[in-house]
Amino acid sequence: MKYKVHFTLTIHSLNDEKAVFFHKKLELPFVPFIGLRLSENLGSSEPVSSIAWCQESSEFNCHIDSREVEMDDGFDLDLEYLIEEALDNGWIGKSKIYEV
């Protein structure tokens, strides 16, 4: 049996003043669960933080939160880098950075 899953991804800035939003639909051979990570081209996603069942569309809605990271070596994982990584991993979105 396959389960339809609509994933949403929010990437937050370090100060939580900005965010970028993406989504993708997948079919899984199991029911999704909190903590699930997606194996993507450039590594694993952050874990699924919430799940809801949508009776109208007969699919699970799963949310993943990600955030900018300051690295000790000076190569920071900033919003621009994380947007590019998300697009390379098949996430769909306008890549627009919103003030929140």
C-alpha cells in the first residue's frame, strides 16, 4: 500500500525574522511519523516535526522546519544556500524570502 504525503518545508533565518516556504508531494510505502527524515540528493532533511491527516485529499500533511546555521569555519549555511539546496532536492516554491 502507498500513502500520499504532502510535505511542507519552512527555512527560518537565524533571528527568526525571515522565512522561505517550499512543498513537495511523495508517496511512501508506510505511514509517515514524527522524526522521519527524507534522504535527498545532498543529504538527509531535517526531521518531520508535525503530521496531520487530510480527509478531503486523502493524504498526510507533514511539516519540516529548517534553519540557517553559523559554522565555525566561516562557511555559513545561510538562506540563499539553503534555498538552492532545497531546489536541488526537488522542493517546489518561489524561493522568495518573507519577513515574518
